[in-house]
Amino acid sequence: MAEPCLPDRRGTPLRLLQFTDMHLCADATGRVRGVATRATFERCLAHARASHQPADALLLTGDLVQDDARAYRVVSELLALEPAAVHCLPGNHDLPQDMPALLDRRPFDHSPVLRYGDWTLVQLDSSVRGRHQGQIDPECLGFLDDTLRRFADTHALVILHHQPVPVGSAWLDAIGLANGPSLLGVIARHDNVRGLLWGHVHQAFDGMRDGIALMGTPSTCFQFVPRRDDMAVDDCPPGYRWLHLYPDGRIDSQVVWVAEA
């Protein structure tokens, strides 16, 4: 369990930056769906560093690479000097068996439970080898249940790659979290969960469910057109999300779109 030591900022929020679905290639000029994914990720990083620093932590919520373990060297190169902790989760295009070993030193962290003052962040691995659809196994759901119980005196943010609720696109919802209702059932037993955060959908999503913020974040490379039954690439620019988590449990968050200069 990671428990960073933060300065006493007397009621100021925990400041997080989320980057997701970077789809980085081993070749610096590599492209996915025609997009130079390293260049767009660098653009998002530069924008976030100029606009939202200092951050307390970065969240990389899956599909860091495009099915190639060598691309984790690119992740390491781009973030090795990041002063904040970089918390990593695998997605369906990652290689969970390789990722921790290749991102094995500061600032990278793969801990499932992160303690930041009044907040507990719980990271869930929803990736299933060889499948685009996600699943959280029963042991992991039990771990979540126990963690939320143990830290019931803190506010909780649950983080994963796959969307646990429908986003309104038939093809995307078919490859979301297969047992989303089971996850929501665990969360419903605890009144300290303030938010659910994910990637995977390559589009922005913001909603509420029983007082819990539901947040899906666009990719740092290309986006999918929302609310379509078939796949189509959108013309939206790359994006990322900032989050401010307050000591009283409030979440302030916004998606940032990063158009070319």
C-alpha cells in the first residue's frame, strides 16, 4: 500500500492528473489509426504541466502501449523525471505480465491502494488477457470490499480501465466491464465512495449515480464518436482530465481538450 507523505496544505485539495489510452508504440514515430501517439501524449503532458502543476499524482489508467512491451521504455523516458508519483493500471492493450517489471522505479507505482490524507484511491485491474472486454475477478471484488471497509473513515475514489456503466454506444458497451453490476453492488455497500474513474472509451463521460461521480476520460490520442452503435473515429482532439479531491469529500474535475497550436 502506497501512502505518500504530503505537506499540510490546510484544507486544499488533492490534485490529480489522469492520462489514459496513450497507445504508445516502440517506434517514436509509430501511429495508431493514423495518429502519431507519442506526439499527442507529449502535447497533453506539456499542456498539463503548464496549466495544472504542481500535481500530487498522475494516474495512467490503461492502454499505456499498443500491444508492445518495448513501448514501456517510451513511457519511462517521458515520465522518468516526473516529480509526482505516477500510478499505473493495465488496459486491454497492455501487457500486465511485463508492465510492473519495465516500469519498476520511481516515479512509477503499481500499488492497488493509495493513501493520500483524507482520501483512499483503490486501483482495480480489469484487464483480461486476449480480450477487449474487461472483468474484475471475485478475489479482486473481495479485496475492494475489504479495503473500503478498512478505510471507511476516508473518502474513496475507485479507479479502473473499463467503463462499469453503459456509455450509450452499443459496440463500446459490449467491450466494457462484463461484471459492472457486481462492482456497483460492492460499492453500494459502502457510503464512503465518492467517485468512479475510468478510461477505455476514448470519449468524455460525466454522470452521477447514487451520489457517486462517474467519470470517463478521453484518450491522449484519438477519440470515438459518442452514442453510436458502430465504431467511428471522432474529430475531437487529444485530452486528459484533472481532478481536485477535497477533504470534505467533494470532487471537482474537468476534461481538457488539447488542440494543436
